[in-house]
Amino acid sequence: MPTLRSFFSEILRALDCTVIIGSRISELEHDALRQLKRAQPRIIAIEEIHHLLACAPREQRAALNVLKFLSNELRVSLVALGTGEALHVMRTDPQIASRFESYPLSPWTANEELRSFIAGFTQQMDVEATELLSGPVGINYILELTSGVTGRIVEVLRLAAKFAIRGGSRALNVDRLQEAGKEFATDLGSERNASH
């Protein structure tokens, strides 16, 4: 559940600052603002903004007011990332709605950008994806399984890496991808059933 306490705590953690358990929200806000002024960011990206939908309208308004305050106080650009549902939250406040433009992200397609993304992501996980990237089979399977959605692609790659490492290898191949695909499809099916 997103709260102002968790929001300010996450800002402090992102700036590599200690978060004192039991601090009042006003103290966390003061510390976060002080550290942000010191860091002088030019942009702040807030992920998963659609989680505000889980909050009561009053909490949503409070969160949106904090975003306006940060934007004004720090003279910083804000980027809010989330699902299309996030637009419903943003449009409840006319001032917020006027500050944010909506840019939908298209699903990935089988192109060089996707290959580069997969190469970079697997490198971060310290696994080898050369076999997956060497032909169309691995890429097409990933797209078929994930519908080109970034979060799903990341999850499939994580699962494939897990299966590879458990199998004593750091190389991802189509077999590992298919193992991951079975588990991913099961998890995705459970998710869809739970949301109906």
C-alpha cells in the first residue's frame, strides 16, 4: 500500500540515506527534501504510480499534492510511470493533469532495440544470452510469451536465469527459456484468474 511514509522513506533510500524506523512523516519529509536539495536532481521518476488506485481518495489527493510540492519546491521534472489505469488517478487533480502529458509505450517488437535491452539486462544479471540473441527463435518465443510487455520480459529472463544457474550454467538458451515459459505461463494464468 503506497503511503507518504513509504514514499519519503524510498526517496531517502534511493539517495543512500539512513531511514530511522519510527520517524514521524514530517521528519521523513524534511529529511527527504533536504537530501533532494543537496542532490539537485533534474528529474525524478516515480514508478508504479498506478498503485495509488489502492488508496482512498483522500490519500490519493495527499500523494498528488506531494508531487506538486516537490515539483514546485525543487524545480524538478517529474516522470510518473505506470499502467494506463494511472491516468485515472492523475486526472482527478486538474493541476496534476495539466503538468503531465501521457505517453503510452508500445510493446516491444523483434528488432535491434529489444536485442540490446535483453543483452543489457542479462549482463546485469551476470548471465550469458548469446544463444538467445543469435537467432529469431528465442526472441520470438519471448515476444509470444510476454506480448512484448517490458515487465513480463524481465520476469521471463529472471526465471530463465534461475533455471540456468540451478542447472549449473550461466548461459541462457531456448531450453531454459521454455522452462521459464512454463512457470511464467502458470503464474500469468493465476494472475489473470485472480483479477476476474
